[in-house]
Amino acid sequence: MISAKVNHAIVGDLPRRCAAVKALSFCFFFFGGASANGEQIGKYGRMLDTFLEELHVEQYWIAGLKVDWKTGIPITPEEKLPNNRSHCSAFVAAVCCRLGIHILQPPEHDLQFLAKAQGVWLQKHGDEWGWFGIPSANDAQALANSGFLIIASYRQPPPGKRGHIAFVRPSTKSDQLIELEGPDIIQAGKINYSLTSLAIGFQSFDQAFKKKEIRYFAHYIAQANWKKISMHKFGD
């Protein structure tokens, strides 16, 4: 069972009975079509998956280049960032911005060490903006299949080290496979992946997956933004 506050300003079009998300099972019932073991992907999960796919993250937010954080397009292609710096947090901020969901982003915080700061912000302030924590990778995958926006965040990067952050993609993988390699994700990073496992995406971060140092956070996507996603998908 999960309990969480959901900000009425963010999800004002939800029925009042769902203003506070009180149980994971209720979320599945409300959105319809997702199972706890990820065997099904509901209508909204399919729409979300297509939206994420069509962001073409493997072509934008490229590590080592100075980019516009909202679009991932290089500002000055000839200018290189030190240490091949990547843009996982900028990608997360950009997607949330497009979906009308607030997360820590520029100019509230500089792009440097933003992923670590976003992880801290989600833990301390996320519930004020409609985010709620998910206790397990399997639950995170199931909620993504229902059409919730799900973030995977490196829980506790060592001092002076950068964090990492990504989105869980809807998937039909089994509970057993999720236990073995984590949910499916989309990320910007040293290598950008439109689709990979969490274990691969986070493999260079101090064995974060093996040490169970990944936290999951979910946010409801307002109905007004589903229309935008649908238009993005079908072009109508």
C-alpha cells in the first residue's frame, strides 16, 4: 500500500476521491489495464510510451555538448563541456516541463549537479508538487504501465560525485526480469538510451542498481496534457 499527498493545483481535474493517492491498487483501477507484475500496458501507458519514444533522446541532449536544456539541441556544437558532461537532469526537466509537471530545473538550480539536487528535492519537496514515492521497482514498472510519469533517481551519490536520473518506460517484462535487471528506462547520460534496462543505464554509478540505491517517484499526468500527448502521437 502507498499513501501520498497530491497537489490539487497540479491534478485539479482528478475526481476528489483521488486527490490523495491512497493505494497502489486504486491507481491501477483508476487508469485500467495495468497489472502489478507489468504484464499489461494500459491505454495511457501506451500513449506515454510513444511520447517518450518520439523524444528521440539518442539524437539530442548529447553528452559533452552545450545544449539548450529544454530541447537538447546544441547551442554551440564546437564548444565541448569538461569531462564529457552529460544531460540526464536536463532531459528529465525538459520532459516534465512539456507535461506540465514541476521538478527542480533551471534557473532554480544550475545544471551542474542538478541530478543529485533533483533527487534530494523529490525526497524533501516532491509531495508538495504531486510526486509520491514508490516502494519497489515492480510497482514503479506497473504504474508506468498505467500512464504515470515515473522517475528513477540514484539515491545517495558519494560526496563530490554526480547523481543520475531517468524515466521508467512502460514494459511487459516480468517481475523476475525486473528483479534481475530493473525496469525499462529512457535516459540521457554518457550514453543516451531510448530504451534500456535500469541496470545498464545506471551501471557506471557506483553499482547503484546492485546496491539497491535507486529510488522511484511517480506523478499523475493531468488530463489536459494527455490531449497534448495524443496530438504528439497522432498529429491530429
